[in-house]
Amino acid sequence: MSFIFQRTLNNPRILILDEATSSLDSVSEIYIQKALVPLLKGRTSIVIAHILFTILSADNILVFEDGRIVQSGKHENLLEESGLYKKLDDTQFRKV
């Protein structure tokens, strides 16, 4: 995780995070998510994640299935659709 913070010292315009919190326990992940908020602000950030909590506040979420974009939008809008994103949300947040 320190790698991410070191990279932001260079103030890149684009930041790509690929499963940045995947190997962390739940408590550590929450701390890292909160620490990332100011680092992501004001720059283009591409966040690749399977855990939806990681991307809830994203300006735009792209949902991929079999290598294709099947949905896009903000979290709230995607929940209104009956697509893959809603199914993932229901499963991950135990709404099933």
C-alpha cells in the first residue's frame, strides 16, 4: 500500500489502482479507503475492483461481463436497473 502513496507524491494526473485493497482484512480496507479519498480527488482515477465498497463513490462505474461493458453509471443509478451490478450489490451487501 505504501507503493500507492509513494506514487502519488509525483502528483500524477492519472492514477490506476488494480485491486488495491484485495489482500487486506476488512478493517484495514476501510482505513485505506478513507486514506485514498484525498489522493483520488482532482485526478483521473481508474479503480479496478471486485468489491463494490471500493467504488461506491465513483463518478462513473463501468460493469464488465465476459470482457464487455454491460452497464455504466453512478452507484445509485445502477441499483435502479435490474442488471449485473444490482446482483453484485445484493450479494455483497447481503440483500438476497
